[in-house]
Amino acid sequence: MADSKVIAVMGATGAQGGGLVKAILDDPEREFSARAITRNAGSDAAKALAAAGAEVVEADLDEPPSIERAFDGAYGAYCVTFFWEHLNADLEIEHARVMAEAAKAAGVSHVVWSTLDDTRELVPLEDDRMPTLQGKYKVPHFDAKGEANKQFTDRGLPVTLLNTVFYWDNMIYFGMGPQRGEDGVLAITFPLGDAKMPSIAAEDIGKIAFGIFKRGDEFIGKTIGIAGEHVSGSDMAAALTDVYGEEVRYNDVPPEVFRGFGFPGADDVGNMFQFKRDFEDEYRATRDVELARSLNPDLHTFRAWVERNKERIPIE
């Protein structure tokens, strides 16, 4: 273990980072060790990582010197931002800059940056099919990450840009699971039409990132997109129906209706689904299930994920 290469993992107590830390710790080859970066080393989640064998380091993106210290001496860095904690796209870009500068200062040999598409390349701000948000974005949590890619590439970092996708875990944590209607029937609701949406189990993203690190220099300087499966709303409803043994319907609603649901970020999420519906071919073409499976042979399908997590999905 003393000779293993350190991977510094941002968001180590979260979904993506947690999956990566677990993959590192579970690897029998012990080529790498995990440095789990968290804002609160005293949290139960951080203590669990330490007990499992990770080096836990406390650092905060709002305190750039702490990130530099956390990256110091690391072979690799997994960089991810936390939009849903603050809903501020400009802050997302600033946090990416902090990580990129820290990686440059530390001389990290491989950065994997968890990113998304800049939807403005296909939906310019003057396009009125969907509203412009925060003054200069169409899908803020996408566009900010896409814009922030240059924070890594412009500094000449040895970076892999990892385009991620919708988490099925949103059914557990984001209120997107089946809800019971007035007629007593369960339903999931998305403004997707008949489009198939590339999506994934969140922990599989971390495992895929580990696969990228294990492949050495192969993916440095490249952009890759991943998915566990491409599924439509009807596909998801059918799988949920089979697993729960009770009908689950798919409600397709117009994006403007979804944007009006009132939860924090509903306008952003509504625009996101509309982008995936309206530009289905372009979006799906950049998300490769077989590549994802080559990097993580344990990749879940949607149905397998539901079977594993059915007790964790709140049914309302």
C-alpha cells in the first residue's frame, strides 16, 4: 500500500466520489490508494471511509489553499462540483477553476473531470424554445460544467473529460420516483416524450472513473461519454412495474409544466429534460454503454438497479 499511487477524490462522501473510493479500496491489485476529500472529516460518512482504509482529508472548495494541500503528492485527482448545494452556475465554474489550479500546482499526472454538455452549442440563448436562466444559461448545471472544461484544458492538464448522465438515484434522493396519483395508481413523470435517455447508477460513474485511471494514459486528452443504459420513460415504467408487481405508469408532461413544479431548480431540470428530448440523437450519440461496460464490467441496467434499490425508493 505504501507504494500505491494516490488518487485524490473530491466529493468522496457523495455518489460519484463514493463509488470511486469504494472501487479503489476493493481493488485486489492495490495499485492505487484513496485520498477521500471532504468538507467534514468528522461526519459519519467520512469516518466510515477512514475505517474502510481511505486517507480522509478535510478541504473546502471555498478555501483554495486547502484544495492545493489535498492534491499535493497525488498521482490522480477526481474532480466534481456540487451544483445542487447552491444552484449557482457561476460558482460552479469558479470551483472548477480552484480544482484545476490545485491540480496544476500539485503536478497531478491524471485528472478526471466529471462534466456535462454545454447545451448552448445546440440551443443558443436567443432560442426561445426554452427560457434562458441565470441570465446566460439554458441548462445551468450542464452549461457551467461544459464551460468549465477549459479551466482544465487551457492549463494543459493531463485531463480526461468524463461526460456523465442522469442518475437513477434521483428516484431515491430527488423525489423522481413513483408517486401515487388520485386514482391510486403509481406513476413517474418526465417531459421526455418518447425519447430514450442515457442514464446510470451513480456509483457506476465512480467505478468507471477508476477504470479510466487503471488504463493509464489511454484516455488523457480525450472526452468520453458514458451510460448504463438508454431508457425511455415507458421503459422505466415497465421495469418498475415488473419489479414492484404493481402498475407504474409513465406520465409525459410538457416541459413548461415540469418547469412550474416549484421545487428548487425545477426550471433547470425541466430545460434539461427538454434538451434530451429535442436533441435525442445528438445527445445519445455521445453516451456509449459498451465503453462504460469495458471500464466497469459490473455496470447496472436500469432494471437491475431497481431490483437492488427497490426498498430505498420512496413510494409516495
